[in-house]
Amino acid sequence: MTRWVVVSLVTMAVVGMAARPARAYLKFGVTVADGRTVALRWAQLPVRYFIKDRGVPGVGAGQFQSAVDRAFHTWQEVPTSAVTYQFVGFTSAEPSDDDGIVTLGFQDRPELEGVLGSTAFVIDSFTGDIVEADILFNSAFPWSISTGGEPGRFDVQSIALHEIGHLSGLGHSLLGETELSSGRRRVVAAESVMFPIAFSPGVIEDRTLRADDIAGISDLYPDGDFSARTGSIEGRVTKDGRGVLGAHVVAFNTRTGALVGGFTLTTSGDFVIAGLDPGPQLLRVEPLDDAALDSFFDESPPIDTAFGVTYYERLAIVPSGGSARAVEIRVRAQ
């Protein structure tokens, strides 16, 4: 049996379309040899990475490294997460080489329409551990490392922050809002760096992690008393007594305003949202009716989108180190 499996996750920051896949509670799941589904993560820390020794017009290799380093440090500085990263040096290797090292760099990929960046993994199929990963930045687009952003150019640090989230094991979040503008979908607001659609060129709002991102990375790599201090919500989304698959569930902290989201991933409508601060949470459920379903799921299961936005009839009280269980949110057919 082959132990190493190459997985190319086209989970990209994109322009004009949504990306795939999204998984409940911001984590990628992988099925290992014994049939278990485990979270995709690095077993060995720090994650040691190299930078491609070739830049693009307006962004030299050294400038690129500095912007990427700031993005790595943003994830590493989350106080409730134990994840760490280490820059090793520059390399002539490409971020698509199967060479056993983690490489980030530019590649000219004009055929990847709308794709700004992508992350690929090599996974140990027995444990689910990540053993190698690469991130490519598409040099078919104009790039910038300007402190305040640069009109007409995409921000390296912002896209790096998104892709490093993938490299660390996080999936996409749907905590964002878009609108159609000149035939393309433009981001109006986002409450997660892991929202799959990038802000417009020149915008640098995605250099800052939000509550959703922090909960995700802390759940994957908990540090200190994170697991004891935070809690979760477990429940089901149902319609006419049956589970709803593919519903988007959002927990809103009524005290802090923090938003953390997830999905129902079973035909029973089950969901779990973890990494929540204790206290009352308002739950909102919405259908995935504003984008192609295969933008969010690897396969094409019978996703139910024929229901209206619904709020749970009472607040869910999250305990420290425990879970608010048996939450059932009943949606109505539309």
C-alpha cells in the first residue's frame, strides 16, 4: 500500500468565482488507512519552509519573503495556538516540485483563470499528517508588497495569510458577503481571512485574522488552556423531521460580536462548532444558494438549499471545556 498521498487542494483565493472545498468547522478531513476521518495537520513543528528565489515585476524574492514572513508570524502569534513556522532559506525549487520540502513562490499559470494562489499537500495516508506542502502564487496577476496597498495589484501578504491557513490545515469559511460588479463577484465584507474570494486589487483588509480564523487554528493546534477555556455547540439542522446536508451554521457571540461558522456534513444534519468563548451564542442557519454547490464540496451530494434563513429559537449557552448539546434548528421549506 502506498503510504504517501498527494492531494492538490484548489482552495484558492479567487477573483470572480468561489473556490473549493469548505468543511465544517474550518478543518480539512482526510480518511486514513483504517477508515477513520482525521483532521489534516502537521505532527512535526515548526513547519520549515523555503522561498522560491525568483520574484516578479514589482516584487523581488527578498521582498516576497518579507511579506510572507509577516503572514506566517500573524498565524504564529495567535496566543491560543501552538503552531510555529521557520524560514529556512531561498531555493531554486518550484512550488510544484515533489521534493520533500515546503516551498512558496511565484509561477506563471495563466490557464488557472481567476486563481491567485493554491496550496498542495503530500499526506501520510496512515496517520493523516501533512509531510510536505507547497504554495504557488500566480504571476499571471500583478502583485504588490506596499504597506498601504497598491491600486491594480493584489496584496502578497493578504493572499499569503489565506494560503498559509490552508497549509496549516484550515478549510474555507463562508463568513463574507459579495456582490456582482461588472460581471464579477466583488467582496463587500469578510469576517474570516479564510473566506474563499479575495478582496479587490489594492485592498489590504485581509492582513488581520478574525474570530473564525483564530478559533480554527487554535482548535487544530491548541495551546495552554484553550481546550479547557473554550467550548463548542453540537446539534442538528432539520427540515420536516429530516436532516439537512450542507447547511451553513453561524454562532454569534452576543457579548463580543465574534462570528464562528461551520457546516452540516451528514445526511442527519449534524454540525459541531468548536473554539467558542463560554456564554450565550445566537445561532443562524442559511442555505448555500448563492454559489455553485461544487464550489464548496468535493463531490455532489444531495445538498438541500430549499429552505429559508432561520435563527435558533433560544440562545445556546456554551460551557467552558464542554459542549452545548442536543441543539436542533428546524428550518422551513421554501
